[in-house]
Amino acid sequence: MKQTKYIKKEISYPNEIYKCTTCNNEYNKEDVELNWQCPECDEYILIESYDEETSDITIFIRKRADQLKKGNYIHYYGEMYQVVGVTILDDKKLGKIWIGLKGFTRIEVDVNECVNCVP
Ligand SMILES: [Zn+2]
């Protein structure tokens, strides 16, 4: 199995649970944190988080910033935004990606950064 060692950076939510809805398996964080895809079938892992303070349940997937597509919805600091453009900056040393968000602004993330997306 090919594992890309990209993702060591992500915004974590409390009490995360990791599931593949295709295989019906639940995983530990160590099993999926390299690429946030199912070790069996490569589907994106569905992440459920339960906030004990607010009783909020959040369900999302994690994608590497360069896997985002126009039209995806992402969670960003508690708000949800639609992606209108993804620009991988030419300067490889910088290793940055611009993500344009509808009605908001452009955010800049590292290439090894993961973004929480609406499944
Ligand atoms: Zn699976």
C-alpha cells in the first residue's frame, strides 16, 4: 500500500472517531493519520467528533490541500465555506497552496496541511 507522508498537520476536533463507511471498519488515529484514507479501500475516512461542552457532533473528512476541488465545502475556524479555486504556488521551496473561499477570502496553507471538508 502506498502511503504519502504528507499530513502531519491538521486542525483536530475533540473525541474524534474514524470510520470507513464502505468497509464498515473503525480505525485508530495511527492507522489513518498519514493520508486520512481507508487502509483497505482508499476511501476517505469519515471522522466524527463529539464536543462534550456543546454536545455538538461534527462529521467531516480530511483532504490534503492539493486534493481539494472547486465546489468542495471546507470547515475553517467553525465556519463552512465553498472552495472556488485552488492554486498551487510555483515556488516549491515555499510549499504553499492558496485556497479561494466563496464570500470570504483566500487562505494560504502548507502543502502538507490537511483541511477538514464536508463529506
Ligand atoms: Zn474502506
